[in-house]
Amino acid sequence: MPTIEIPRFGGQITEFKHFYDTFNSLIINNQVLDDVKKIHYVLSSATNEAHQLIQNLLVTQQNFHIAWNLLCDRYNSERLIAAAHVVIIVTATDQQGISHRRKSIDKSVLQQFECY
């Protein structure tokens, strides 16, 4: 089987569900990993704005749950995710054309229903 890479998450709210589900499956639900290893994984997977949120936490067993909860509290909001998808759809300019808008809409809908 090919290796599954842990996705990077930089703070784009429309990408959080993918990151959340994959990280849960590969890291959080992995019984072999202790919380110190898990915080290493979450710190190395977070980039940009998401990393800034958790970068000052020390690598300790207790801080993994703090880091994960900070990310989830900030980005795991169905309302904010849906609103971000609406903004993507609404802000598509006329220059992009109908085809591009349709692709944006399709991608947003598929991401919302986790089919993407």
C-alpha cells in the first residue's frame, strides 16, 4: 500500500475538514502514538496562520490536546466553512466565466459534503 501523507494546514477554513479527518484517522486514532509524538505531528502539519496559533506551545503530553483544541475551536465551524464557500462562489468575477464559476461551485459543494 502506498504511504498516506499527513496534509498540511495553513488556516484556509475551506480545507479544514480534509485536514481534520485525515489527521484524526492517521494520528489521533493511532494507538501506537503517544501525545508527545502527536504534538510533533500537529506542529509540523500546521503552517502559516494555523501554525502561529499553536507555535508557542511546548512539546509536552498535555499540550497536544491544547493545540488540537485550539485548531478545532478556530477552524471547525460548519457555519464559517459554509460562509467561506459562499464567498468563493459570490466573488467569482465575470472575467472568470461561467465554466470557472461552475468548477468553483462544484468544488465548494463537494468539499462541504466531503466528497472532494
